[in-house]
Amino acid sequence: MQFIKILIIFLFFVSGNLKSFSQEDFNEVSDIKILFDKLYFAQTDSVKNIINMQILTYMKDYLQEKHNFIEDFEDVKNLYVLESDDNYISILTWAIQYSNSEYKYFGFLKYFDRNGIVDYVEKLNDNMTLSSEYSSNKVYPENWYGAVYYKIITKKYKKKRHYVLLGWDANDNFTNKRILDVLFLEDDETPIFGKNVIDFNNKFISRIVFEYNERSSMMLRFDKKQDMIIWDHLSPSKQELRGHYRYYGPDLSFDALKYEKGIWKFMSDIEIMKK
């Protein structure tokens, strides 16, 4: 009973400290950085959730008021901020690791309409499991699969834009995942993850999910000079383990997507250029 009382007092104290930031205080990005620092060093799940709720509230307010913010967050721990080359799309993502080793992902999508005038802010809600079964599904911000994005690639063909996102998901104690997804805006300005512009062996899909051993390291990057997305080909350590992704890792060969006239075409077993 004494322990429970102490815990309640501690949580009240933490919550009170966080609430001491007024709405007016959060006009400056430095205070949002303080919250991310607190989140980074938080020791318990309950404290992480309290801090993260504050971040979600004030980050949305900040993004709705601020148009140019990319440089503001360059040194924030564990926050990934991307902006498209055409300045139409910005995406911010971060992750929380809980005491049971599970991860949950959070983020915001900020984008302009087709005329570049009206801007919108959408919260990304981690509500589904990232799976290769969803290679052609449309995913909306309110039912997002959850990931940290580290690269955005802007493409425009015949007045149609799309954005390729490269991301990472810790998944579980046995495997990690990387994702290659396509973001675009529908005619009514609705943002959607998943557009069938990937020609994968004559089958058109909208995203690729890679799953591999948690202790392995997988490359997934964009080569701007060749206009290609290149990645490590993954194989099981033994053929009888095919389909069991905890035994998958790079096999020293490489695959790619080559961009040609609005379509990303799959290429297997390519030679990569040394930087």
C-alpha cells in the first residue's frame, strides 16, 4: 500500500511538472525539445506515456502555426523529420520502446494542397501490424502501420506526384523490418500510404516490406545518381528455413527499383556502384 501511495504521488508530481508548460510557452520549439529529452530518459512506461501525450498535443499546435520548421528539430533525440524536395510534404516520426521491449510509433504528416496554398496537419495513429500481406492495400493516417521514416524521395510525372518513404520498424525480439512505401494525395487532398507504381516482376504493388533477423543489418537506400532504390537481398541461413524470417539476413547480393516514366521497375541481382 505504501508503494502505491508513493507511485501516485510521483506520477502526480511528473504530470504537474509537465502541465506547468502553458500553451503560450510552447510558441518556442526549445520547450518541445525539452519534452523529447524527458521522453528519451524516462524510466517507466507510465511516465513515457504522460510525456508523449504532451508532445502529441503541443506538436500538433506547433505544426499548425509554423510553416518552416525542419531546422528547428535537427538535434532532437529520436525524432526523424523529413521534407520533400518540392516542399509539399513534411513527415515527423518517432518511437517509444516499452519495458516489455515492444515499440509503438507516433508521427505527424504536414502537407499542402495541390496549389501549395492550404496546409493540413494529420496525426499518424499506429493501429495495425506492418506485414508483407499488405503489399497493395491503401493505408490512411488514422490506421497507420507505425514506422520511423528516414528518407523521402519526390517524384513527379505528367503532373502526378508521389513520394517514396523508406522506413524501419523494430517489430519484436526476433526480427526487424524495413519498409518501402509510396505516399500520395488523392484528388480531394486525402493523404494515402500505398500507390501501385511499383512493377515487381510484372505485378503492380504499392509497398515492399522486408523482415530479417534482429541481429542483422539491412541496407535500404536511394542512389540519386542512378535514380534507383537499392537494398540487400535477404535469404534464410538454410533453405528449409524459408518463410521463417528470424533466420533471414543479407546474402551479399542486391536488388533495386529503377525509376522510369512514373513507374518503379524491379531489378534483381544488380551490381552496385562504389561511392
